[in-house]
Amino acid sequence: MILNELYQRDPGAYQDINQDNSQPEMGQLRKTRLTLRQISKLRQMNDIRKIEFSNKLKLIKTQYSPPAEPAM
């Protein structure tokens, strides 16, 4: 858990219960195939994660960078 999640509301779009068909039923032996909609949703989620990670790195670099020395 990230500390910011304690103070901010959850985005709520992490899991869509209506489209979650991952539970196999009795007698179902084959894996479910991903639809194009699911693949595009996974791709979008991955892009968002990359952007959030790069933003987080920028904040960390500014926090922990050495202070600028004054000019003499």
C-alpha cells in the first residue's frame, strides 16, 4: 500500500466485477480467451502505470537531489 492511498480516495477502476469472468465452473477445463476489449484495457492500464511511475521518479529525484550551491 502506498502512503498516498491513505489520504486519497481509491480510483475505483482497478477491477470491474461485471466483466470479471475468471472463475471457472465445474467441468470447465479450458482457459478463457482474452477478448480484444480486455487486451486493450490491459494495454491502457500498463500505459497508466508507466506514466505514474515516471511521475513518481521525478518527484523522488527532486526530493533527494543535492541542494544547489550558491554562486560565488
